[in-house]
Amino acid sequence: MTRALRFLIHNWPLKVAAIALASLLYGGLVLSQTTADFTSPVPIQIENAPADVIVLSNPGAVTEITYVAPPDLGLRIDSATFRASVDLADVDAGTGSASLTVSVEAVDPRVQVLDFEPRVIALDLDSVATKSVPIRAVLLNTPTGFETGEPIVEGSTATVRGPQSIVTRVIEVQAPVTIDGSGIDVNQLVALVPVDDQGAAISSAVRVDVEPAQVRVRVPIFTDRRSRTLPIRPNVIGTPAAGFEVASVEVDPAVASVEGDANDLAGLDRADTQPIDVAGASSTVTQTVRLALPEGVQPLGSDTVRVTIRLIPVTATRSFQAGVILAGARADRRYDLSTDRVLVTIGGSVADLDRLSGTTLVLSGDVTGLDVGTHSVPLSANLTTGLTLISPSPNTIDVTVSLPTASPQASAGPSATP
């Protein structure tokens, strides 16, 4: 204890002078800087907002900042000198609102923020929601002397995404189309507008995203409107798998009622469909496709038809050399054949015949129960499903059945004793 006290009071005048000098230097440093108020607004930025949270209200701005800065920075202090923010990392959108502490910092390290207002702000929050709604084209006006056909929209539904309280009220998205006086058919991309259950467009101030943001809309404009019923011709393209061919093409319905100006319908004798590709197909193809009508012509009613394309194997005949085997032969009989090879004609699909090429073919003759003598035996073939034996040449073979000849050694018997 004595030693510590002695250390503290040793050279105490010099130590007191050092503390006084440090205080003077610090005071001089503080006095050399300028304390001022900055009253221009600094926008409050939102940080770390969860993906499922939407901020409905404007966070506003910090309107007054008290700071200390070196005198040479006084004229260069502006809104970019400061950064104001609130952290939404821990907010719960289910509460509907949150009171958040504002943070302000100087971008320039030579500037020190002493105070600011406001220190706390309240934000309105909502959960993110998505919803699928129908798309409807809306014609804003039709000039005198023209008629409009039914708008054709490329797409039937859109997805809206935004605050749950707003999205739940959206019942459709509209594609507003303005008809000008040129009489030319409308064919353009139109921005989609979400509409609530009262028929009012959702304010652009509320962030509701629409996907897709725009769609193509076609509206035929008529000056001499006519209608006609046309047969539908399916547009079948592509080549079926090897060994198959198109047997029939059915379309339901078989005819389509269309409308257009008289000059657009002139010379139109059928309604084609969009292409139906059967490339590589080996079974029935059924598709629902749109009609491919020329510009200025549109269907009355549905613009889709159901097309069924039935495929069948391509059949052919092919000749092969085949060997002959006997079925039912007895071990104690000898069988001699008039020929051991015949020419056969086989029918079936090309694919099956191709698989048969290069294999060993045999025909069978049944000799079960045949006694000694010569017999005419028909030939048959055991072919895979889909193949048919058209005709062997010859149809029958002669089979001679005999007793096996005894060997000379076996018939000589035992040798005589001299």
C-alpha cells in the first residue's frame, strides 16, 4: 500500500501538468470543429426486410441532424453526407404495424452525429400474397362506322403478387385496348391492370406485381361484317416412327363458324389448324389445337378443336429361306426328307419384318404317329405376334419313315470256334 501511494505522489507536479495539457489539447480539438444542425430531409432506407413482408407506408425522412464536423467541411455537408435506416430483420407482418428505431450515421468519418429527429417511426406492414386471376380485354372505344370482333388474348390467367390485404380483393386483370379510327385490326402488347371487387383499378402507388406484365391482344375491326361455316383441315406434320403410317385423322368439331370482312372471307374454303407433329410417333396422337385463321378472320365461339391421328403398322410381305425340323419323331425310326429347306413368304409390319431379317427361320413338320412308309407332311411356323406365314414353297414335304438298318457287325453274330 505504501509503495503504491509513493508511486502516485512521486513527481506529482509533473503528472498534474500532463493531465492539464491533455485536457487543453482535447478542448482545443473540440473547439476547432463546428457543431451545426442539418435540416434538409435524409430519406430513411429499409434494410433486411423479410421476403414475405411488404411495407405499406412511406418510411419518410430524418428531418433534423445535429452533428460535429471540421470547419472545412461546412459547405460540403448535404443529404448524401448522412445515411438513415431502419432494420426490419425481426418484424412480424402479422401485427400489421411496427415501431422501429431509426439509425443515422455519417458517410464521412470526419463527421460525428450527435442527435437527430425522428428517432422512432411507425410502419404499416403486410404479408406477401399471390393469386391467379383471369385476364380480360377491355375495349375503351369504337369509332363510328366500325364493328369490333371478340378480343383474342394470348393467355387466360395472370398471377398477381403483393400485400395480402390488397391481393385478396383483386378479381381480374384487365388489358385496356384503345380502338383508333384507322379501321386496322388491333394486334399489340397491352399492359395488364389489376382490378378489385368494386371494378376499380388498383392504385399504382400500391405495389402489386402482375406476371406477365403485358399480353398480346388481337381485335378484328369490321366494316362489312360477314360469317361463314368452313370445314376444318388438320395440319399434320412430321413422319411417324419407322414401320408406322397414318391410318386416319379425326377432328372434333368437323366445321367451324368464322366471321370477318367480306373481302377477308373471299376465297377462304377451309379452316386450318395449328401444326400437329407426329414425328417419331408409334401410337394414336390426340391433341387440342387452335385454329390458324388468316388476319381479319376469327372464330365464332371456341377457337380450339380436338384432333385424333390414328397410326397403324405399315404391312408388307417378305420372302426368306427356312430350314425344316420334325416334331414327334421316334428314336427307333429313320426319317428321310424330300428337302431340308423351303422358301417361305411372311407378312407383317415393316418393323417386325426388319427384326426378322438375319435370324434363322425354321418350319416344323409333325410326324407324330407316322408308320413306316412315305407320307406328305404339311409345314407350319411358330412366328411372333404380328407376323403371319403367307405360304411356304412347297406347302408340304415328303417324309419317308423306315426302320433303322442293323449294322453288319451286329447282324453277324458270334464267330465260330475253329
